[in-house]
Amino acid sequence: MLTAGAIDERVACGERFFAAEADRIAQLCHRMAERFARGGRLIAFGSPAGQSDARHVAVEFAHPVIVGKRALPALAVPSNHVGLMVRTGDVAMAFGEGPEVSEAVRAATAVGCETVGFAPVGADWEFVVPTADPFLAQEQAETAYHVLWELVHVFFDHRGLLAGRQDRTRHDTGASAFLYPFLAEAQDDLDTVLADVAESALAKAAEAGALRAQTLTEGRATLEAAASALARCLDTGGKVLALGNGGSATDAMDAVADLRDPPAGLPSRPALDLSEDPSIITAIANDVGVEAIFSRQVIAYGQPGDALISFSTSGNSGNVIAALAEARRQGLVTIALVGYDGGRVQDERLADHVVVTRSEHIPRIQEAQGSAWHVLRELIEEQR
């Protein structure tokens, strides 16, 4: 059962983490901006459990979801390939821990990378969330790298604060001010801008906590009903199919990892990630069309008694809607985590269980959906 205390602890965990780390997050934004300005890249990697975060952070930086923000070079690579891929001036970001991850951090350090880790792996910048719960730790790490992506752009708008860039003494943030409302115009006072960025990081973290609480509180009954349906599916031999686009594809990847290779104490469950295989996705997209990339896989892999979980920030993605429709035709249980006002998925009741995260800010939506999924994963086992 999802209790108010469990929701409060999620919010409190974020408050503790960002209160302790906001200043360092601001400093890291500045260091990353300097590296990007000199041609550096972000190289993300991780343990098996951290692969979804590595891919998520790469897609956030390389494919900005806020109009007007520049695309920044970022890619996710396997930990054992980091030494081959990094070069002097890059930023290397590690997720999870283990000997292979620590060795990758050492390889990146050896060539002159700025290294970042969300576990004790020997990185220059380590951000360890104060909790023993791996789900809560992952949720706050996701908020942290979203905040890094959002606020690294501040320093591109304050060129005088970047080594080797032309100084401009005044700057009007204009239409982008909503991203970082506390920023001053000065470009010759790094300490002041760092303090403003840290304050903005705290504000974003508070927004993320409030949205998590709202999503879980309003969606409590839906999550509990969905957990009961998933438990029945899994206990009678069914499997879970998961899907999403872009950052939501990495959420599907995380969901499947949490089912197949869960944290200690939870049993392994059968699951398929329909966003996982680029050969299948590109074949269908090329020969049939993008809207069929998931529905064709539901036809191929879905069976009555299975379940489909879809992640969508808009609730309007054509390929998600097509997959949900096909899943219903095939007799699957359907669950949708959606943002904004729920879009067509909510309006047309296209899934059996719909959890709506009421926001129009994509990073915050994905963070709250991550919490909703983690709660759902734990609730499944409570039904046994």
C-alpha cells in the first residue's frame, strides 16, 4: 500500500540531497560549460543498472527538449569502451558502481576528463544520495542530471564567465528566463552567478518534489489497481512489455531492468523493452512507418495475459497510441504514465490504468513518472 509517509520520504530525500549539493551542482555546471565551450563532449556510462541513466542523460543533452537551447555533444557508451572513446577535455559521467565503472572513471581521468559519479567510484565530482533505497537514489540522480542539463546553459548566456570566451558585461536572459528565474545580468562576478544557479537548482528540486508528491497522491488508487493487475499477469505466466520515445524510451529501459534484474529483495520478473532493438525499430520505421514501431512488436511478442506499460510525456504520441490500441486487441493489460493533461491517452481512455503527471515541463514529468514506476514496481510484490 502506498502511504502518505512513503510519499513524504521521497520528497524529504530530495530536500536533503539538494540542500547539501546545490552549490557543488552550480560549480559543476560552470565547469561543464567551459568544457563544452572548448569542444568537449559528455560521455555517459554505467553499471548494468545504470545504463538507462547513461542513455537518458545523453539524449537530454544531445536532443534538447526546450526550444532555443543548443544541442550539446553527448553519447552513452559501455563502461568497458570508455577508454577508447574519451579524449582530453571531455566530461565523463558514471552511473552505478562496480569494478568496471571505477576502472572506466580511472581511464577517463587519465586522459584529462572531468569525471562525475553518482556513487563512490573515484570521480572528481561525486553526488551520493543520502538513502539506502536504490529507487530513491536513482530518482534524485535523475533530477540532478536534468538540473545540470538545464542550468549548464546559463553560462553560455554569460560568456565572460567562461575561460577563453568574449566578455559581455550585461545580458538579458529574455524568453529563457523561466529556466533560471534568479539570474542576474552581471557577467563579471562568477560568485554571484554561481549563487544564483545554486538557488535555481534548489527551486527546480523543490518543483520536482512537489510534482512527485502530486503524482503519487492523485494517482495512488490507479497505481494500486495497476499493481494488482500486473501481479495477476505475472503470477499466471504473463510478461511485461514496456515502451517510450526518447527520454521515455530510457524510462522503459529502466522499468524492464527493474523487473528482470531488480534490487535485492525483489524477485526477477519477465519483461521486454520494445525500445531496445534499433534493427527492429529502424526496419519497421523504414518499411512501414514510425507509428508502427511499437504496435508491430506488440503483434509479434504480445499474448493474452501479458501487460503493456507505456511512458509518454504528452499522451499524444502516435506510435504509443497505436501500441496501446493493438495491445487491447491482443488482450493485454494496458498501463500508461503520461504528462501534461494526459493527452489523448487520458481523454479517450486508451489504457486500462492511466497515471497523469500534471506538468508541461518534460524533465519534471519524467522524474515524477520515474517515482510512479518505482512505486508500482514495489506494489506488484505486495500483491503476492
